[in-house]
Amino acid sequence: MLKGYSQSASVTRPLDKNGFIPLYYQIQQALMEKIHSGDLSEGDLFSSEEELARTYQVSRMTARQALHGLKSRGYALSQKGRGTFVTKPKLEKNIMHLRGFTEDMKQRGMIPSSQLLEQAIVKASEELADSLKIMSEAAVMKLRRLRLADGIPMALEESHIPLRSFPGLERIDFSNQSLYYILRENYGVRVAWADEVIEALPATREESELLTIPKKASVLSISRIIITTEQAPIEVACSRYRGDRYRASIRVPTTTIE
């Protein structure tokens, strides 16, 4: 449940009005400190422009600039008629860098975990077999997991891996194991690249429930085929990331600009 926040609930440090740092920036930093210290949490309501102006003894324009700075950095979101709320900045999904969810979250200083939704042996459809370069109806492992970071649902992942290349893979419990770690360490897989298709799609009913997002909210969908250094496709997968927590980024080489 959303809760409000009163500036009077904690001691407010006075601004340095004779220094070189702009007043709006000092207010912005003070509010950031409250977020990092836990005085303000995600979903909390910021004080209004009028309340900030009164608390810090500045103009409403200065208070508005402070809130705007927080919004531009991803720490605040305004809702018409309701006010401005504390949010968390979106995680950058660098689509030019191939990294598994577990490693990605650890690199960000977050604790990754998984909820195993399905792990089964299925027959490859013609389309799946063509992508994996295997016979139609060959055995593949289907793996569906809800991926979490610091206990928060972040993504839904569905993978298909050919069992002919990885005997015994279906017996591993992937509720607490990294798929790419197992492929690398147990089977000697070395990934060369991935062909990916990125789309913004409305969440399905199941996705909205599992990811705890509103119905038909946007998800960042990434479909991929993983290719090894031996030019063999080893995984066909689709990941659906929360649109409110992720955005895709790409660095374009200057040689592609004419």
C-alpha cells in the first residue's frame, strides 16, 4: 500500500544558500540521501512542491526543479492528481553484451534466485528443430523459470535445449543452478554469439500475475538463439522482462553512421 511521507518526520538539514551548489540540487541530494538511507522507500509519496518550498525556504520553482531532477534520474514518478512517488531507476539491458541473468544480477550487487515453473522433456516442433538444427520430434529440455533479484520478480524465461548434445541435463535441479554455468562447467560449452529479436509487448495474464505488474503492462521481450564457438545452436529461448524495471540499450559503432 502506498504511504505518504512528511518532511517533519526527520531532521531536515538547512541548505547552504551562500555556496556555489544550486539550491534545487541540494534539495535533490537531500532527498536522494533519504532514499538511500531507507527513510524514503519505493512507493512513498514525496512532499509536494509547496511543502518542499516551505520546508527548505525556497521558491516553488526551485522545489519543482529538484523533483524534476529526481524524475529524470529515474527516482521519481508523477501521477496526475495523486502526487510524485519514489521509484527505482530502470536496469539497463545491454543487448550488445551476452550475459546470463544470474551473472548479470551479481554484477549489479543484487541476489539472484529462481522459481522453477516447468522442467520437462518434450519433442521438438518443426520450427524448434529447424532453429536447433536437430531432427523434428527430437528430445529437448523445456525449462521455464521466474527470475528474481533481491526477492523481486524481474523476468520470465523459457528455454529449449537439445538433450542429444547434453545427456543428463534434465536431471539437474535448475531452481538453484545457473543454466549457462552448468553448460560451461559440466559440458565445456563456449558461447560465441546470440541472434536476438527484441520487442515491446503487452503482458499476458500469466505474466502480469507472476511478474506482479498490471494487466497488459509492457514487457521487454527478447527471443534468442545461442550459438557456440563451434557454430552449433544450443538454446532457443525467450525472456520477458518487466517493462517498469528494464530498458534496452545499445552502443552503435561510429562506422555505421554515414
